[in-house]
Amino acid sequence: MDLRQLEAQIGKTGYVLENRVAQELKSAAWSVISNKYYVDDAEQTVREIDLIAYQVSKVQHFDIYTTLIISCKKSESNVWALLSRDVNLRDPNADWWPLHTWSNDKAIHFQLNEPGTARRYHEQVARLGVADALTRPAVEVFAFQEMSVINGAPQNDRSIFAAVSSLMKAQGYELGALPARKKSPSIYQFNLLSIVDAALVRLMFNGTKVVCSSLDAEHYIARYIINKKETFARIRFIQADFFARALQDYGRLHLANCQWFASECDFFYADAFKNTKKSGVLDGEFSREVGWFLSWRTERHTGTRPDLSDLFVYWHEERKLLQVSGAFGHRAIPFLNADQEAKQRVARALKNIYRYEGPFEFEDNEVPF
């Protein structure tokens, strides 16, 4: 056997590209996971994604992961053609600013679910220096074809469709797996990249006219059904020789993510103690932290142990203080408001959970009937 033939033939596969991309990622300080397997939710078969890369930074009390899910494809005989038309950013049936994130931090989770967050995120990270990674699509890619480099004959879209569908399904799998896997406060922001070692072109449709032009990269907003739910996702096609330059902008994206999520966290806590929607997502944690202690202190004074598993805070605007409300019983209120041990324990919890350090008092909300 001529071993040199093996060396030459392996170059015709996509593995050389996959290794090259992995090395470029590592050189740019990205952590890389190769050939990760996941279960296809629709077909219940085991599938593989070529690369997952991430950068992680500790910001405030959480870890921020900027994540790249990457498919690598090679074609010697075909061009990848993206069939495009003018984009209508007012199309009510499209989402041109898809944002796929996950967080187990209550403040960030609240902010991410506020209306308009996805578009605001895209606009603000652009102002933080992200040039191309999340730019608004220049055109609407409505189909794709592999086309012969010899005569331009259309072949099929199997390899391109496989790249797109595997990226979206892998992202769906990762988003679904994180709640069970990640316990420490964390934020994940996902980006889907299809790296192709082949010519990449745009076929622009304008009426009956079609114009072809070469591309380094193109944004495609894909619509797919993941876990029986319609999902929009940004797929960025990148020509292999352009990837190293494109990667620089994803490094800027990670820095922008650190700034943006820190700012969102600060914004949440700026008025969390006044805003009942915000304080409501923290009240359960506050009850678990101090409810048992206040119940014990109350029992020592009154002989009755109240159920304080449902405490909440309320801002008294006229008096400019925070009220800690619960079913204390009216006899317990004068005692608790004078009890320094209870006040100190609750003050620490208010600071740690709501970031509140001002005056407060206990208030009874026990229902008499």
C-alpha cells in the first residue's frame, strides 16, 4: 500500500478543513470541542456537529459564554450558490434579529424576556464594536444550490441543507440540555457558522434578471421546526479562506457580550426593589433565605410559628422605605421591627438578593378570615 495515496486522498474530505478551522480557533484563544454528538429530536437518531467553540469570562456573579456552533463542508466539484432577493425588514412573518441565549440567572432571564430585547441587543452590540458577526442581512436568502464549477449546472441542495439543519438542531439540543447541565450562574449566547471550502456566490434575483457575484460571507435567516416549535436562527455562511478574518469580529462579540449583559444586570437591579415585576422573580429566593429564621424568631416571642414561605417586598413611595411583607401576625411586628438580630439578617439578604441597602420595616399581611 502506498501511504502517500492515503495522505493525498484524505485531503479530498472535509476533515482537513475541520482541523484547519479548529487550529485557527485555538490560535485566537477559543476553547474547542470537536465532533460532539447529539440526539435528533425529530428522527431520534444520533447526529454529529463538527465543532463547538467558546470564549468564557467571569462578569459580576456569572460566567458569560460566547459560543460558536460550526459545520465544515468541502466541495471540489461544486460552487455553493445562495439564491437571494431584496430583503423586506418589515415582513411580519420574518424575524431578522434572532437571538438565541440561555441563562439561569433570574435578572438576566427577566431582561431577555422583555419585549424588543433581541433587536435592542443587535443594535447595542453593534455600537460596542461588533461589525459583521450580527449585522442586518443585506439580502433575503430564499434558497440554495450546489452548482457545477465546470458548466454551472445545478446539482442539488443536500450538502447545504444538511449544514443548515445540523446547525439549528445542534443549537436546539444545547439550549435544551443546559438547564440540567449548568447550575452555577451562567449566560450562553449562540452563533451558527457554516464554513465551506468551495467558491461561495450570490445569485441575486431582480425581476427576470439574475446577477451572480462572489462572496466571502453571507447571513441567512433560517426558519425551522425545533421540538415542534417554529424557530428563526441566523446562519452565517463563510468561505474557508475568509474565516480567520471573520473570527476577529466574534472575539469583539465576546467582549461586547460581557459589557452588554453586565449593563442589563445593572439595569435590572437599579429599581428591582421598586418594580414589583422584577422583585417578584426574586421574592422566592428571599423567602428561602430568611423565612425560616424570621419564623423561628417570631415563635420565640409569640409562641406561634408562622408560615413565612411566601415573603415579598414592597416599596412605600411616600415613606421612602421598603416593606418586608408576610403572614407574621400582628403581635410579631413590633418585636421584629425592634429586633436587631432579625434586622441584620434581613438587611444582608436584601443587599445580596435585591441589591437594596436602604431603610426597611416588617409589615403583616396575614388574612384575618
